[in-house]
Amino acid sequence: MQYEIKGTTYPVAILRLSRGESIITEGGSMVWMSPNMKMETSGGGLGKMFGRVLSGESLFQNIYTAEGGDGLIACASSFPGELRVFQISPGNSMVLQKTAFLCAERGVELSTFFQKKLGSAFFGGEGFIMQKVSGSGLCFAEFDGDIVEYTLGPGERIVVDTGNLAAMTESCSLDIQKVPGVKNALFGGEGLFNTIVTGPGRVWLQTMSISSFAGLLSGYLPQKN
């Protein structure tokens, strides 16, 4: 499979498949394709369907296959931001924010990633449940706003505001830390908890989260009486 990413604010991944190649897409991500692309909708079993719902995706995924020759399919981001491509292989899994999965080669598997620590489970907010992509192949993910990447050494940590963690390698670990001081927590405007990412590994941070953006817009929308 060959691909190119075009666009800036609303990027699109244009994928060129050889005859017989398939990709898995999140429902609604396809924006155009060649007429020889055959679509098949699959749930993959009740357990996988339930896991996808928990991680912010739809119950079903679409499988597109190039039939009778080479094919083309384009998958677009649903929100202003960036598209990133990850090479997934055994021992090289990725953890993504909820709803980040856009599409992937057929050998990539999507599952739910739960925080292991109790504090994370109760106070993690958007970081409570994330997506894990494993298997083998290319994975395309959509993130909000712009992306800044860091490489963390063993034991090195970075403090991230809830909702701004876009992705990390599975070698990193997560924890939730309460903002110190009652005044800071109540009046600082940064929320009650922060996410702590600890290396070794790579981490991708987004400059905006959909929930924060929606919260800003809500104040300008007409209210129902």
C-alpha cells in the first residue's frame, strides 16, 4: 500500500491499494474512492464491538478491498487537526486517545486500553479509557490541533493536562496526579488532576482537545428555555 497525506486544517489520507489489498476504516471516515473498492461492514464479535464503544469508536468497522485491479480510497479527519501514521509491529504497539483511530491495514488490531491504577480509573477523565493498536501494519490516527512529540528516557516524566495526551508508545506508563493545593485546584482553571506520563518511550501531545473546544463554544450557543 502507498499513501499520501494532503491538507492542513482538515487533512486527508489518500491510500493506493494493490489488487486484493484491504484496509479497515472507522465508520464515516471514507470521503472518496475508486469504483472497484468493495466495502464490507463487520463487528468482529460482541467483545470487540463493546470494546470499541468504550474507546469512543462505533460498533462496526468497514473493510475496503481493491477488486479486479489497483484501488484508491481517501479517509479524512473529522475535526481540525493532524493525521499521523504509525508503523505497528509485534512489540511495537501504540496507545491512542479515544476516537483517534481513522484507518489501518488489515493486520492491525484495535482494542481498549484501561489504566492500571485505581486513581487513573476514577479521575482520569478523557484518559481513563484509551485505544490500543497492535498487530502488524500501518495505522492512521487523527488528533486535535497541532502535535508536539517528545522522547522520554527511563523514569523521565512529563505532566500533561487532561485531554491533551494524543498518543504514546506502550512502553510508557500513565498515572493521575492531583493538583497540589486547594486554591490551585479550585481557582487555577486547570482542573483537579493532571496526567503523568513516564518513560521510556515516545509521547505525542495535542494542543487542543475536542471536549475543551466544545466547552468554549457552548457559552456562545443559544440556550433552550
